[in-house]
Amino acid sequence: MKTRIINDLRNFYLKHRETIHILLVEQKMREVCDAYYMDELTAREVSQALNITIHEVNGRLLSACSIMIRYKGEIVEGGVR
């Protein structure tokens, strides 16, 4: 179940990356999401690559996921409804 949810979020992120980047106003959150979803790094690898703590990685991923879930019905090809 957990893997399916993560894969669904990854696919959604990759499909709507540009629009999601607009919603994720913080640059570091965008970098964390790109590393996690695009490069498929683990949270620990993201932490090392971006020189931030694993707690910061987890917090930013959690915030980004909540934003993606909140706006999932609003995001369409090329923007937000």
C-alpha cells in the first residue's frame, strides 16, 4: 500500500512537475522533490546531496505531499484550474 501511494505521488509529480513547482514556493522544497521523485534518491541520499538533515528532508517531503494531495483535483495539464 505504502509503495503504491509513493509511486502514485511520483507519477503525479513527474506528470505535473512545472505546475507543482509553482505551488511549492520554497526553492529547497522543489530541490528535495526533484531529488526524491525524479532522481529516485532515498531520503538519506537527498539529505547528503543537499546538505540538509534528514528531518528537514522528511518535513519538506511531507509538506510537498500535502500540497500535491490538496490540489490534486485542481491540477490539470498546463496549470491549475
